[in-house]
Amino acid sequence: MPYENSLEFAQQCDANDSLKSFRDRFYIPQHNGKDCVYLVGNSLGLQPKSTRSFVEQELTDWQNLGVEGHFDQSATRPWFHYHKFLKPYLADLAGAKELEVVSMNSLTTNLHLMMVSFYQPTAKRYKIITEAGAFPSDQYALETQINFHANRGGERLFDPKDALIELQPRTGEETLRTEDILATIEKHQDELALVMMAGVQYYTGQLFDIAAITKKGHDCGALVGFDLAHAFGNVPLQLHEDGVDFAVWCSYKYLNSGPGSVSGVFVHERHSRNPDLPRFAGWWGHDESQRFQMRKGFIPMEGADAWQLSNVNVLPSAAHLASLEIFGEAGIQALRKKSVFLTGYMEFLLNELNADEEKIQIITPQDPNQRGAQLSLCVSHGGKELFNKLSANGVLADWREPNVIRVAAVPMYNSYVDVWNFVNLLGSLL
Ligand SMILES: Cc1ncc(COP(=O)(O)O)c(C=O)c1O
């Protein structure tokens, strides 16, 4: 269906949207008594109306059962097993087996835990490939992991200065070409230990070709991991089939599970039966059937569960479960189908604004297969002022230094009229 630049067209799309009822399942922040245009679900997703009852359920069990809430038959969801209630949904979103996923900790913590196991540099094979401008927390994790290993035991294993290879776009381009990513992996194949990249890049919104990167990394003798903070719940994933070694994500962006809520990890089944993998362990990763025997000697659980350190963060996990149930109802394939059309509509309207002269540059790839819900808009002059004016008028976007406004039309709760209102306001401000 061709797009049209009119409010009536946007209203018609909303009327025809098979997912439209999901918007009512969320609280939309208000501006002057009306719904904001909330385009920052890529930063902090909205609160499902069901979250409170899921959290209250656990508060009630705690109130009534105290410590017995861990196992008691009368607990709604006994806390000892709480992480398991989330697994079917996470497996579905990750394209994984249930044993390959678990929710725990926070994202950066999990990235370090994964690197303890999957970044095992030697004097010859020690390099890591990542995208230039990776999210700072990932940069710090990679940098400190490299430094940690470079001088192990007081002896220099390798030079940390050339251990990190950062993929740069070609001159005059904003995003990476898959062919260049693959060529760089191949070029460094004799020294490469790990390819560790974003699934969707936080700044540009580029969705990388996870399958191709993983295959090339493996062909070149490296392990391959992804930070899926901006991909999980945004685009369908098939981590098992793609053969990814490990992945980490957070649940507070597209997964709508609340600020700082619990993170998730994927570890491919092929690693789950390897008890010799180095890891930092805790009692919740220890064989569940013997956990309370309190004995020496770590026996890993099968699968991703072996990486758990601590007993479950039940209250944030309850918020997570509330949201995941909604994903289960909506279905990631249906969400993606709407997302492609909705983001395409935003792009179409922005291009109309640019018809006479380019006022806004969209740096996110035009190809829907290379992006999720986010578009990154580069504003050469006065971008911050423009962003502030959008906020003052009830359009919540986000600003990323030095000159990008990020907007994400989230198919779960954003409407076509949201998108139309945003671009219409932007046009008047420009
Ligand atoms: C791509 C990416 N990686 C890592 C992080 C850090 O997450 P956390 O603070 O949950 O460790 C974020 C946070 O927004 C992110 O967007």
C-alpha cells in the first residue's frame, strides 16, 4: 500500500491495525492532559498496566508466606523457580531453546560474565572486532577485559593497544557495509579471538547481519557474541540457528520491564554441555538438585542457567514477566510486520519534509532488513534546540551527542497518528 502524507491516511492505518488494542495495555505519559507522542521505547519502554498486579502478587506472597514463598505450594509462582516462568517467552524472542536462555543480573554484568567464558586470548589469537562507537559500557567492558588478560600473572601475553579492532564506515558513509565487516574478520583471522558486536547499533539504528557475521567469525576460528540491547523485542531473532555463541540484552527498552530491570543471556547449546569452560560461578548456577546441600565443588547446571550467580531478583522479574506475557499474545512476527510498515511511514513523511532541501538526514539504513524500529536523525545545526522544542510540545524523543535525535515508533503501542503528529510538529519547528 503506498503511503500518503495526511492525517486521514494515518487514522485509516490505525483503524486497520490488527495490533491496535495493545496500546491500551500501556500507560502513556501525559502532556497537557493528552497522550505524549512517546518515541523513546528504545530507551525506556512504557509500563504495561498489568505490571503492578504481577509485582503486587509477589509482595502479597512475601507478606503472607515470608521465606516459605520460595517453595510453598500456596505461592503463586515459587521464587526458587521464578526465572523459569520467563524462559518460554525469552526463548521465543531469542529464537532459542529454553535451556539456552536465562534472565539474570544487568546487561554489563552479563557481558563481563560471558567474556570470562568466551574471551580466552592467547599470545597469537587475542584480538576482538567490534563496531566503532559501540555503546560506552561495552567499550569499557571490552577495554578492561583486554587489559585484564594482556598482563596476566605479571607477564605480557599480548599488546593491549592493538587488541581491539573497531569497524569504521567508509568515508562519507554513516553505517557499516556487511561486506566490509566480513572482509575485516577475514583479514584478522589468524589473530582473532572474538567478534563482539551490537545486534542493532544504538546510535545509528543499523541492524547487523547476525547470521553472516557469526558464520564468518566461526570460519575464521573466532567466537561470536552480540549485545542485543536494541534488538531484543524489536526484531525477530534466531540465535540458535545462526549459531551465535552468546548474547546479552536488557529488558527495559523494547521489553517494557521497567528501569534497570533484569537482563538476559543466551548461550548456545553447544557450550552448555562443556563443564570445562572457565566461568565465574555462584550458587544459583550450581546443580539445582544439590544446591541446598551446601557442599564444596561447583557442579554447573545444564545450559545458560549455569551462569546464574545469585538467587532470582523476583520483583523486577515479575515486572519482566508481565511484559513478556504481552509479547506472547502479540507475537514478535506480527509486531515486526507492523514495525516495518510504521517505520517506513515515518521515513516517508520525513522524506516529504526534505523534498525541497535536506533539513534532516536519516543516518539509519533505508533497507528495512538493516534496521528495526529506530530512525536516527542527524541535524547539522541547532539539533539540541529542536529536540528541546519537541519535548516542550509533548513529543518525547532522545538526544545523543554530538548531533543525533533518535526516534523509535514501537509497534506494540505507537500509532500511525503518533508518527504523523511527530513529523507534522517537526516540520513546523523547522
Ligand atoms: C547497547 C547497550 N549496551 C549496554 C548498555 C548498558 O546497560 P546496563 O546499564 O543495563 O548494563 C546499554 C544501555 O542503554 C545499551 O544501550
